[in-house]
Amino acid sequence: MHIRSKVTLRLAALTLPAIVTGCISTDPGPAIEQAGLLAEGRTSTAMTPGEAWSAPFTDRSGIWNGSDPIDQETALRVALRNDPELRRQLALVAERQADLAQSSLPPNPAIGFGVGIATDGMSGAPSMIQLMQQLTWIWTIKDRMDVSDRRLKAMVLDAAGTTVRRTAAVRSSFSRLLHAQELVALHERYATTTATSLDLTGALAEVGELPSLEVDRASIEHRAAEAALASARLEARTRRIELLRAIGWPEHRTEFSAIGTFAGADRATGPSETEVIERAVLVRLDVAAAEQRVLAEEADARLQGWRRLPEVTGMVDFRENASGRTATLPGASVSVPVLDDGSAAIAKASARVEQARLAAAITRENAIEQARRALNRWKQARQQVILFEDGLVSSARDVVTRSELSFKAGVSDATELLLTQRRMIELEVELLAERLTASLAWVELEDAVGGSFDLPLERPDTEGRANS
């Protein structure tokens, strides 16, 4: 008991610093909350990520019943709740939080035991207990924790950025479904128009006012319109399947419709290129994450610099022989960096710092390019929408109306009427395509500047939350 009490006191003295230092929790809650806060205001929905993530991703209750018409707001809410990719990112945040907690812990102390057998017949049977504690962690812990903390912050930013990208993908998928539905409606109207023309030409041919060739032409045009309509309906079903996958309901039935308008297609004005570039550099989450990775590699380079110094292990031996004589032997072991002086590890860490800096520069340049390209695509598509909507399509509709009246009056033939009808549908299809392009470009533009133009023009704040 005498030996055990002394051992217990010495063990407590060695492990006390570990208890005091290792106080960072493995609970990822604060870090996940920070990811949600960073994503707020960037997802184009009033539902906060924190509210969506409060329920399991398999919970499909309370937002959409799967059969009612779905609007963009509802689609985004469902995606935030049910998309497993977002929950996978949160699991990665939890992993980084655990890494941070681990980095704050010192190595476990080692305990050695020994019982000897007397060989001289005089000293009795000696016993020994040895306690060892690695001490190098004391002066390296700050850098090790800094590495893990920066990697955690980068992962938090990545998780928030993934949330923004996934909601942007939902918005794009929703716009494609709206386009597909409007295309179906357009082909339905055209099929009805060609059916009317076919009936009219058939009636005129029966009374001898038109040759049968005109009936054949009208019949071919009507069959082509029906084929285009059938294809458009299947395309709309494909777009529904894509949207269901984007919101996390891939196996759901497709008997539903989307309601809403093309986002950004009818905006009168857009941002300046200067604002777009500035926001891409300052507000984007992936740019901020790349900068955090640079800081993490710099901290790791500082950590590797400690390898030039000896590694120290403190130890205490307690010995007692059979005759009751005891001895306490405090000491230390030092690993001298002679054969491995740490230069290779330091050089590798320096190279990783340079890689991280270059990766951050590439991320910034890609962000600028994406934002400028999206702005230019939106301006181009918006210009085409105006030209088609106010000029070409309205004029084509007037021409079709006059052609129908002329045909009924016997002034023009069926071929001319079919040509004007076909040209009108072609222009309306092109107008729909341009509206879709404008909408997709606007969604990409908002994603390229960080998720929204309403955000303050400042870097994302990751301080004081991730490791609280």
C-alpha cells in the first residue's frame, strides 16, 4: 500500500497537465451551427439550414406531400432537409472537430513494472515502478492545435459552401423543369393549331378548292407536331426526375408539376462587373476555405520546425528491495536529432505551404472567371429575351393571325400558312431557350458571388465559433 500510494501521487502529478490541457470537446454542435450561420442568406430560401438539419435527412414530413404543385421555395426547403450530401458534409465537420479535440490532448503516460530476483543472497528481491511522460507536446501543442483549428474552419466553410452549391443546383434544376413544362404547353398549342389547319385543308380539299397535296403537307406537319409534343413530355419527366434527385427524393413518382417563374430572366438591370469581381473574391466561401488551408499549412510548417530540437521524455523511478530500502530516481531521456535533423519534414511542409497558396490563388482566379462569365451569359441571354419577346415572337404571332385570315379568305394557300405557323413555333421555342439560359446564368452568377447580392461585402466570419 505504501508503494501504491506513492505511485498514485506521482502518476497524478504527471497526468494533471493532460487533464487541464485537454479541455476541447468533441461535440461538433457549435461547428455545425457555424456552418449553418455561414450559409444563411445564401440559399434563396427563408428556411435556415439549422432548422432544416434539426431533423433526420430521411424525415419527409411537413414540407411537401409529394403530389401538390411544388414551387422553388418548397423545393429548396425539401433539399435542405433531405439531401444526404449536406449531411455528409456535416459528418466531415464532426471529424475535423474530433481532430481538434485530439490535438489538444497530450500523449498518455507510460507505466513500467519490474520485479527482480536477488543473485547475491543479501539484498533481497528488488521491485521497481517507472513512470514516463513525453514532454515535447508542451511546447508544440499550440501549433498542433492551430493546424487542426484551421482545418476545422476550412471544413466548416466547405460545408456551408456545399449547402450554397446544392441549393443553386436545385434552383437550376427547377428552372429546367419550368422550361420543359412550358415547352410541353407550347407544343400542345402547336399540335392543336396544326390539327385545325389539317381539318380546314381537308374540308377545302373535299369541295375541290384545294389539291390533295396540301392535305398531305398539313398532315405531315401535324404528325411532326405530335412527335415533338411526345418528346417534350418525356423530356419534362426527365427534368422531374432530376429535380427529385436534387432535393433528395430520387425514387418518388413524377406526377407533380412545378409552378413559378424563371429566376433572373426578367430582371431589368444587373450588377456591374466590378461589383461581381469584388464579391467573388471577398464573399465566396470556397475562397475563404482556401485561405484557411493556407493558414493550416503554415501552422504545420511551424510544427515541423520543432523537429530540429530534441524530444524530451520525463520519468520517475521508484525502487524498493525486500529489506525495505527505497529509492526515487527522477530523470529524463532526450532524443537528439542527429541522424534525422528534421530538414526533410521541414522542406516538405514548406512545399505544402506553397501548394496551398497556389491552390488559393487558383480558387480566386476561377471564382473571378466564373462570375464574369456568368454575368456576360446573363446579359447576352437577357438581351436575346428582350429582342425575341418584344420583336420577333410578337411579330410572328401577328403574321400567323394575318395568314390564317388570308387563308380563310382564299388569298393565300395552305403551304404559306404552315410555314408561318412553323416559324412562329420555332421562334417561341428559341425564346423559351433564351429565358432558360438567362435564368441559369443568373443562378450561376449568384452562386459565383457567394450566394446572394444582398450579403454584406466582407469576408465570411469563422472566428470564435468553430472551436468554442
